[in-house]
Amino acid sequence: MLRYKVTLTIFLVLLITVGLLNYLFSISLLYLLIPIVLYISTLIIASFVVNSQFYVHTICAKANTNNEIAITFDDGPNKEITPKILDILHKNNVLATFFCVGKRVIENKDVLLQIHQAGHLIGNHTYSHSKWFDLFSARKMANEFDNTNKSIFQIIGTKPVYFRPPYGVTNPTMKRPLRNFNFISIGWSLRSLDTVIKSKENVIERVVKKVKSGDIILFHDTVPHTPQIIDVFITTVISKGFKIVRIDDLINKKAYE
């Protein structure tokens, strides 16, 4: 898989080559557009593919033969939906990971505490979850990370190491603040699309059909029908021989400082 620095080097070499060919043989400068378009296209595609490993090393699954999988929830905590999911997880004796948005942590401190006390993991999902997050400066990104970790620390007494990029989008700016916070970037290998597909039956069919050993599965604890989806999904995959574990047990990396 190509990486950012390698791609940049290839782009510069192609650009210089075209420049030399133009100098020696007077070829059309329009040929310069070819490496430029290819370079920009590569950058955009790599940004939006969470498992591209292009800018940031992101763990999206774990190769194993134990039929272990991990379920994760993004964008909460939500005072109405998250407790329903916690009840279903408790009923099925299943632990999960919740990637929490800092401003919602402040609004729902009691829910975050419930998540922690139930034995689930908590990860950092930025403070604002802004749609413009990937255009932020490195300093502003760092402030988002820091404010979220401080908000979580005030409630549970520890700071997360796991981080999930909003929308799964990464870029070069993100790399330095992630390294400074010693964050482990966590993606997913199976996206439920519970925020997109309106039919809970279709979501269930999708994830049950696609799930495989080692998967990290993405759900959202902000969608009204997700608790019902989770209830059916858990019982179905367990009946198929899968074991649902926390991400730290799946990837064998510590989750808190």
C-alpha cells in the first residue's frame, strides 16, 4: 500500500521528468496535468478510506482464528439511546467500545459513567465532531483531543488512548497531534451503515452476512433503531459461534494511559 511520503516522492519525480521532457523536446505543458491529477486523486481517495494506512496507521481488524469480533459505537453518549444499548449489552454479557464526542460527554456525564462502570471501553472521538475537522490546524486538532480527554478524565479518572477519526477520514495534519497524545487510531472493517439504511432488518442482514473473525464493527449510539439492531445482531452472531470481546482484548493493546 502506498504511503503519503512515497506518493509525494513519486509525484515530484514525475513532475520533474515532465519538466525536463518539456525543456528537451518542447512537449505540451498539458502533460503536467497528468501527475497533478493523479496525485490529488490519490490524496483524496486515501483520506476517505479508513484502512488505507496512507497518512496514519489505523487498526481496522485483527487477524485471528478464534472467531473473536469487537463491536463499537460512535458519536455518543446519548441520554436516550446509549442506556438502551447498555441494557442490551448487559443482558447478553457483552462488552463493547464507545468512541465518545467531548461535548456530548459534558452533556451526559452520568451516561458516560454508566458506560465505564459497566466495564466497557471509552475512546476519544474529538470534542466537536465537526464536519470541518479535517481542515483544522494541528493545534486545533490537539485542542479537540485534549478537551475530550480532560472531559472523560473528570468523570472516570483515566484518559483514553484509543482514538477514532470522525467519519474515518485522515490526513497529514492529524499525524503529529496523534503521535503527541500517544493515540492508537482505531477504524473498522465492517460498517453497519445504521445511520444510512433506514430499515433495521436490512442493517441486520448486512452485518450478519458480512461479519468475519477479527472484525471491528461500527455502530452508532445516536440512532433510534440501533438498540434493536444490536439485540438481534448479538444473539445471531453468538449462535454462529462468534465471541464478542473488547477491542483491547482483540488487538492486545492498552486502552488507557
